[in-house]
Amino acid sequence: MNHPCMDLLSRCSNDFSIHYSAASENIAGNQTIEAAHNSLMNSPSHKENILSSGYNYMGIGIMDDPRYGKIFVQMYIQTRKEATPRLP
């Protein structure tokens, strides 16, 4: 299943040379940050993303939404380790 955030990450990866080996996202619609966080922590797959040590960068976005009050997005990536140049 394609998520809009993962499509955005793919475009940013190309446009800004962000190279990653793993990525995931959490999306929650809720009235408050606390309520969104609680709902994510009560979902095993979302909680796994939040607590994972497998990512080294995280981005957060919040926007107003007429259906939920706000949409909360968390993006996680593990950057690729570039090969160390070999000197002669």
C-alpha cells in the first residue's frame, strides 16, 4: 500500500539526495498531540516505529484538518552508510 508520506519521502530523496536504507511513517488524526500520541502508542505497529532504534532521523508534521482537528505525521529513516573511500 502506498502512503502519500512515503511518496513524498521518495520525491525528497531524489530532489535533495537523501539516501536511506529503511523508512516508515505514522499518521494519526486527532484533536490533541497527547490524544494522537496515545492512539499511536496503543497500536503495536505504530509503537514499534516510535520505539525502534533502527532509524537515525525523524521528522514531524502537524496540520489542521476539518475531520479530525489535526493530522499528525511522523517520518522515520535510516540513512545509508556511504562506503569509505579507499586510499592508495
